[in-house]
Amino acid sequence: MSDADDDHVPVSVRLGAVVPPEDPEDWTRPLTWVAAAGMLAAPLVTLAWFVAAPPAQSEQALPATYLVAASLAAGAAATGTTQQGRSRAWTATLGAGLFGALVVVMIGVVMAGERQVGAASPTLAHAFAASLSGLIGAGAAAAVATIVARARSRAVRFAPALLVGIIGAVAAVGSLLA
């Protein structure tokens, strides 16, 4: 390749690796915001819940536990919808779910307040259960996302993954904290 050809090839291709976008204009694109909102949906719901009315018990699931799990799966499905192609949809959906679950558990740890020996604090218990359930829903959403990834309409790609993800997450919460 000559130097003139290098100017037309993106840096990520020349280096053989993906690099972060150098253009701040990428953040003006709506799909970038959809992906970011999808990854942050469950952490924001969790933070609002734990600040407004933290759980006092960890024996049974609360409506907010279901909401956090469902928002984790829904956010992962929304992030996966921004991608075209089966492997990208699968990876984006699972990646967003894993990121969201990690942040939800971190919020549960930070908001726990006191440290308990022998039992987890209610915030951590609900954060963990919601994260695990949300990941189960995100896994189901990722499987569906690979099936519908070739559809041209984002709504057609989003709706089935969203539905299956939320159903999987809600069912998992019910079985974890019964």
C-alpha cells in the first residue's frame, strides 16, 4: 500500500484492531445514544430505587427487583438492536447485559451502608438477584436477536428480543427470590 492509499483506510483497519472513534460527531448519532441508554437503563433504575426507598428485607422479591431485572434485559435488547449482523447483535446484547449487571451489583455494594457477617445486605441481595435474572433475560434476548438480526426494520429486531428478554428476566426473579 502506498501512503496515498493509507489516507483512505481507517486507522482501525490499518492497525488491525478496533480503536475508539476519533470523531466527536459519533455522539450526535441517535443509535449511539440508544446503545448508551440501553447499557445504563438498569443501573439508573437501581440507583433511583436505592436512593428513594432502599429495600428493608431480602427474603422475597419486591416489585422494584422485577423492574431492575426487566430494565436490564430491555436495555440489553435495545443495545443489540443497534447492531446489524448476527454476531454483532449477539455480542452487543450480551455485552450490554454484562455491563449493566456489573454496575447494578456495584451500586448494591456501595448503597449497602453497613457490612453484615453471614448474610448479604438487602440492597446487595436484590441487586444480585436482579442482575442474575436480567442476565438470564439478556441471554434469551441475545438468542432471539441472532434470529431476527437480518431484518431491516429495527422495530422488528427489537420487539421479539425485548419481549423474550423481559419474560425471561421476570421469570428468573420469581425463581431466585420466591
